[in-house]
Amino acid sequence: MVERVRAAAPRGRVRQLLASTRGGCTLFVFADRVLSTTCSNIKIRLKTFLFSEEEYPEAALPTRHRPEALSALARSSRFTTHEIKLMYRGFKQECPSGAVDEEAFKNIFCQFFPLGDATQYAHYVFNTIKHKQSGRVNFEEFLGILSRVARGSVQEKLSWVFALYDVDGDGRISRAEMLSVVQAIYELLGRAVAPPAHPTAAKDHVDRIFHLIDTNADGVVTPDELARWCSRDPALLRSLDTLDTVL
């Protein structure tokens, strides 16, 4: 039976933007048609509240991280200057210092998924986007990952999904890593899943799909194996398009 996920109403523009990364987990974990049900919930519409050119980025406080010039951000991403202004407005509201750390990131995710516990999943997502040295995410980094996940090529989107599950960053996904992320996603959804998930649902799901992706049966999934598995399913590839952010 396909699980139905009740959409939770997000609060705040950055929370809405961060919801686009939710598509990555949906794409991989619920690939056996659950993804087609839930991916439709991740398109994002933002209020067209536009602030003036002078407010970007000169409004930054001395202690705040100052993002690159608007024109430079537009050149380095797949968003228009108008869209970047909208995102920067929301980012400033949620992250006044100009950067977000893991705890703040978790708080945002937990408010977006009030029916479950998003803590562990937020940790995995944050690991894919944080600056390795500082452990924080500034606006440029946030914009960069959103650009790749929302409007990048199929390969770029799959690369991000792979990084999400490759918890230790060794270039391979073990069964244990897949299970840990799948479990985190079930915890994130919590009471939003109807009917309620069985206690062994995460393990059952991994047992069902891991061997299908691990085609050479060596106990790990490589980027090529993931890409080949996805390419065999046109519906799954089409679901990547739903990661786009509509502004």
C-alpha cells in the first residue's frame, strides 16, 4: 500500500526554501511509487515581496556575513536577480548573522515538519551543504546548493541525493548508511504518514530496495549504480523536475 503524506504548512520563507531539499529524501527513499505521491508536495511558491536594490546587500550589519554582489550571485547560480532578492530577504529574517549553524538549521526543519522529529534528518542534510571548516552555511552556499538541487542537471541532483546517503563521505553507500537516513526520514514524517508506519518499516524498505541498486552485490552502492537504477525508471527521473523552486 502506498503511504500518503499529509502536507504540513511551512512558516517563513527560508523554511519554504529548505523544503525543496525534502525532495531529495523523497526521491530516493520512496522510489517505489511513494515518491510520486510526495514529490508533488515540494514545489514552493513564495510571496512576491521585493525589496529595493539598495537593501541588497548594503543593509548588512558590520557583524553580519556580507554576501557577494547580486550580479555575481546571479551569474554563479540558476536564479534570476529577482529570485535571489526574495531568497535573501527570507534568509536575513531567519539568519540575521548571515550564516546558519546546525542547531538553527535543525530548528527550521523541526518547524517545517511539526508532526515528526526532523532532528536527525536535518543533521544529514546539513552535512551535505555546510562549510567543512566553519560548520556553518552562508547565503552563497545556501543559494548554491538550492540552485543545484532545484535547477541543476539530473546528474547534479543525483549527486546531492547520493551525498545525503553517503553519511561518512567515502563515496559509497552502505546498507547501514541507507538505513540510518531512511529511519531519519520516517522519524521526520512521524504522524504525517497515513496509515502509521510499522516499527520495522524503515528496515523493510531498505531490505526491499538495497539489493536492486547494488547490482554487483558487493554490499555498497556507488554513484554509477544509483544513476543506472534511476535511469531505468522514467517516473523517478521525471520526479527530479519537481525539485524546482517556483518563485
